[in-house]
Amino acid sequence: MKKIIGGALLMAVSSTAFAVAPGGANCGWGNLLFQGSKGIPSHVVAVTTNGTSGNNTFGITSGTNGCDASGKLSYGGRDMVQVSAIMDEFSEDVARGHGEALDTVAVMIGIEQEDHAAFSKVMHENFASIFPSENVTAQDAMLSVNEIMKSNSQLAKYAA
């Protein structure tokens, strides 16, 4: 069990390494050279060109090469950690007010270490709101967690 939680935690932390289009969708010489091309090979070669020549980094810092750093980075893929995989453990930990699954979700959300205790306490106090029935989905539980965080002055900064 600890290995599963540890693996999920590792994936959550590593998910911060991924973002869509740093510098913008048109950033770098690779995008210029392969403009209009489709498919995995074209994308791989364009990304490799950008990465090996360093022109992406230069373009982002100088505002050239079609790059723009004013936009917000985003990740359009699936979450690296699926709460549904640890839903039983998460609900038990929320009921207790502590535990590895609760800590994993805190890390996944981006809760700073100094706020973990407050997160655990608030989630415990709101167990009935997060899990109003035994048929709650992971998505519904996480929506409730987000709403609860929005209404808490210490945790509101982590709410989406």
C-alpha cells in the first residue's frame, strides 16, 4: 500500500514538469522549419530542434523566435495522479483526519508543507460534505474539496 501511495506521490510531484507550449504554440525555429507539418515525427523533430539549439530559451527570454512568455502555462493532458485510484484510502484518511492518501492529495493539489495540517483538519471537519454518500465519484469529491478550500481563508490560495 505504501508503495502505491509513494508512486502516486512521485507522479504528482513530477506532473509539475509538464506544460503545454512553453513560450507559446509558435515558439522556436523548429516550429518555423516544420510549419504546417502534422504528425508525431514532425513534432518530435521540431521539439528536438528547439531543444538542442537553445533557440526556445533565447526566444522566451528575448521575446523573439515567435515566443511569448506572457501567457499562463497549462497542462492539457490527463492528471498524472488519479484520485480514483486511491479513493478508498483517501476517504478513510479524511474520516481519520490524517494519512498517506490525504497527504498525497495535498501534494497533488499543491498544498505547501506548512499548510498540510490545516488541509487535513479542514478536510476531516468537512467529511460529510466531501463524501455525502458511499457512491461519491473521485471527481465529485475533488470538486467538493476545491469548494471547501475556497471558503477557508488559509486554503483559498490553493483552490482553482
